Amino acid sequence: MIRLLNNLGLVEMLKPIRGFENFTHEFLSSISLTKDRSKTDNPDYRVAFRLLNVDYEMSFDALCSKLGLANAGYIHDSWDQTLRPADYDPVVFWKSITGLNQYNSRSNMASNIHNPVLRYHQRVMACTIWGRKEVGMMRTNELFMLWAMLYNHLLTFVINCLIILFQLLKRNRMIKVI
């Protein structure tokens, strides 16, 4: 399991950390995300936050470096099929791990995955990375990350994670995305 997580550059992120509740609240209550919308091929994302009463602003590269996360590789966007690697086909991959002929992210259950290690990784991703309460369904981003794990492809998923975080916070009216 550690090898599969290492394939995605997630080993450091998923190590348990205890006693940082106040730091987490300070970080999440102060975080802001900016994007240079003039750059469409490689957007310049920047993140700003407050930690230990110190304001920080940095690029995603710097944030990933400080957190020990991979920031090179594929970006997965379920809406933009042009970002999909040429050798990734979700239907073919779903069939290879479940034996089912079709994949639908709204109805296919993660319990259909034959390999218990892959089922475990899907649950870890659903609970930690994507922050979902209902982990029974297999989402497109989780399927893509399983594929990347098995075929040893690095992902640039920090951008996606932060965008999802902002969507959740915005939905709950906790922040404004710039």
C-alpha cells in the first residue's frame, strides 16, 4: 500500500498528525486562492494563508514542496477530456478492476472492485483527499487516481484538491474565492 501511495506522492500527506487542531482552523479560516486567468495553458495559481499569526503567500510549487507533495504529472479534470492521458480509458480500467462492462460515476459502487487493497485506497481517497461522507460510490477522480497508482503516474492533484476545498467552503459561505 505504501508503494501505491508513493506512486502518487501521497505518503507524507497521509501520515497521522495529532495536536494541530488550532493550526488547522487558522489555516482554513484564512486561506485564499488566486489564479492568473490570462494563462490558459499553465495557470499561475497562488495560495495565501495565515499560520502562527504569520501571513504567507506562495505558488503551488512552493506549497507542494513544503508539504512534501508531488506537483508534477497529470491533472485530472472530469469535465475537460483533453487533459486525460492518451492511455487512460475509464471504462476499460473499470472493467479491468471490477469485471463490469460499463462505468457510471453516479451509480457504480466501490464495493465492485475485486482487489481489497484497491477498495481500501478508494476509501482512503474518498475520506481524506476528497472529504466525502458517502464513500460507497466510485467517483471519476478516484478511479483516475487508482489508475495512476497502478501504472506509476505522478499526479498534480493539489490544484484539484484546493479547488474542491474552495468549492466546499464557498458552498457553506465560509470564504470568497478571488
